[in-house]
Amino acid sequence: MTTLKMPKVDNNTLKDKNKIVKDLGEFTDKKNILFEIEELKPYETDGLTAYKQTPLVVVLPENKKEVSQILSYCNKNNLKIVPRGAGTGLSGGSLPLADCVLLSLGKFNKILEVDYKNRCVVAQPCVTNLSITEAVQENNFYYAPDPSSQLACSIGGNVAENSGGVHSLKYGATTNNLLGIEVVLMDGTIVKFGGKTFDSEGYDFLGLMTGSEGLLGVITEVTVKILKSPENVKAALVGFPTIEDAGNCVSQIIADGIIPAGMEIMDKALTKATNDFSKAGYPVDAEAMMIVELDGTELEVNELIKKVELIAKKNNCSSIKISKTKEERLKFWAGRKAAFPACGVLAPDYMCMDGSIPRSKLAEVLKEITKLSKKYNLPVANAFHAGDGNLHPLIMFDANDEESLRKTEEFGAEILKYCVKVGGALTGEHGVGIEKRELMCEAFNNNDIQQQLNIKIALDPSSLLNPGKVYPILRKCAEEGRVHVHGGKTKFPDIPRF
């Protein structure tokens, strides 16, 4: 494992550890404060496991009043604080600092209200994504966004990263399914944005907070909309001889006005690994495999599935299988959901990248990834949320080998730069975190970044809330003419590259 270089440690804070632990005991039960090294170890990394750092102290508040008091205390005493949900994030968004208070929201794990009349659920932030659907499915409702980690990832983390999932094409990411949130700001102020209605007056602070990666506030309550389960659902499992054929098929399906509930592509390497792992019955000889799911009325689904079959055949598909039962359809998806753990047999470690591209550039980007794989001599497997252009290359490496990790970082950076070059974005759903922060200048100019920094400073003037995340080295960007630091007001730490 490699220890990531993060903002400079405040030695005075380390010396004051005993006092900080004692002070925190005034706001929550002492059993909720962890400070012994063996207690802190589970919190030293998140889903981006190539990097680790043990925090100074971990505190697990039990209610929003305690969260408010802890944030207010840290603000007054100039203490860095890092919020954490389930810790499944893949961009290092909840990686601690050596001199930080890590605020774990693990005890905020209850569904507070199920409101079928308004078709919404009110939940605490550490309720898992899948638990929301499980709470309402007996009444034939469900929550649409479904990240592959939905069994473990928290709804608060989904809001912080604006997570998507395989059904984002038709039903949108978290932001499209979010009605309201309760947030505690860095100074301890508790505010609510949105509610149970589909719109509210004033500035769109709900939109601002969604995807803000824990830099603007700590989420303590979430209200999401739930949907009635569709009358009928079918999925097609399609194999293609080339990735170009698969990409062309995706483009034609959308061009013909068909909006599938989900449309996923995996390359041959990932298809084989996943099939070996989950026995999903995938066409392992195909160079690309696609799952297309359609939902609606029975008549609508049957008609659309025929159109998809025809389009697939026009684009040279080598095989096609239509689900006949719910169990068979779920088996198709079970394989896709298991794609990331399935890669565990391919290498000691892998880094899951996340970028977005125009659908028409799918084949071009995959060719570039293949070239880069040869350049760095690192294997890669690819999964795509094909309908919305969100790609997830999985770079295989050994985290115990520093040179292997360095090459992986460079490989991943080149993939993301290419995404931007073809008109895409640095991230689709994983966020920026620490993984992509030095690449922000690739996607944003001077004014773009400065305006984002100005919003951060307005809510957290000393940059105490989740410092070291999202924004790049200001000095480095300033030298490149990308960012102008106004009058020394920007107090972000000078963060070295990994």
C-alpha cells in the first residue's frame, strides 16, 4: 500500500489530540469517540484502496444536534474535518488526514418515513441504496438509481457524489431522483433544501449540494422519490464481433427514439471474468457484450424488444438472447453487478476509472485505452454505461509495487484527459475526490475553477471541511495561468501530486 501525500500536517493539532478527544466528549457519548490506533485502522481508506492515512480521531455522532456541535467546535478551533458515510467511494473522497477529525455517519442508518401518497422516502444518510427499494417493494415501488455497490453504498454518499447506476439512462442519476436534504454547514448551522415537492422557490441549493463531495456541508437527512414498478420488463443479452459494432448499435437504438431502462457494454476480458465468477451465461467469445433492458406496458416492451433485435442484427450481432422470466433477466444483471469483484482473479489490485464521453466516441476511446494498455504494459478491462456514455476502465496492477501504482496513475490520467479531448468529462458518477483533482485544469479554465472556489470559500472560509479533495494545486495551476488566487483569500492547502 502507498501513503498518499496530502496537505501538510499541523503538528500542534497532533500534540493536542488528548484535549480534542476530551472536548469531543462534551458533544457525544465517549463510546462514540475512537482514538486508539487499532480503532482507527478501519477508517484509513475508502474504496480507492491504493491510498491510506490514519485519522487523528474518529467520532460517530448520534443525531444532527451532535453533528452541528462537532462542526461548530472544529470551525472555532481550526480543526480539519472529513465526513464519511459507508466508505465505498472510488475516488478517495473520504480519505482522512493525519490531523483531521473523521466524522463517521454510520449511526445515521434509519429510514424515517415512507410516504406513498407523495411517492417519497425520507432516510438518514447511511441507509444503503438498496434498503430504500427493499422498504417499498412489497407495495410495488422502487428507488431507481442503482450503483453496482448498492448493497453497501449509502444514500448520503450517493448524494455527495451524484451517483448513477445501470438505470440512469432512462431514470437519471441521484440528482434527478432527489427531492430534499438536510445539511449541517461548517459553522454548525442546520439548513434544509427542498422537501417533498418537485420544485421549490429561491436558488437551487439542492442542486449545488448534490455532487459537492462533502466540501460544502454534511448531509444528515435525504428525501428521495420512489417510482411505481413497471408492468413489464425484459432484457436482451447481445454479443458483437467488434466494439465498433456494439457502439454503432447503441447509437442507433437512441437515434431511433428508444430509451432503454438500462444499456450496458462489457469488453471480452471483463465478460469472461464476470461469467466465470457469476455463471451468468454471457457470450464469452464475443469481443463486446451488451445488455439492453426495456420496461413499460407489456405491449410496449414486446414491440420495443423486437426493434432492438432488428437493430442488433443490422449491426452484425453474433448472438442475441431475450430474457423469458424475471429470474433470467435478474441473472443477466447479477453478472454485470458482479463485474468489479470478478476482476479480483485478474490481478492483485485494480483501479476503477470513471469518465464520460459522447456515445459516438465509444469505439475511438476504447481503441485509445487499448493503445495505452500496451504503452504502460498494464492489462485493462472495460465496462460502460453505454446509453449515457459513462465508462469504467479497470486497470490491473499491484498496489504493493510503487512503480506499478505510479504507472497506473499515469495510465488513468491519460484515459481521463482523452475523455475530455473528445468532448467528455472527467467523471460520470464517482466524483473527483483525490483521484482526479490534478486533472481539473484539463476540464476547466481560470474563471470556471475560481467561481467554484468562491462558492466553497463562502460556506467554509478556512477550508476545514474535507480539505485536499476535488481542487488541484493552486500554485501549480496559477503558474499555468489557470487559476488566479484573489488577494490571498483562497486558503486551500498546497497539495502535492500523488
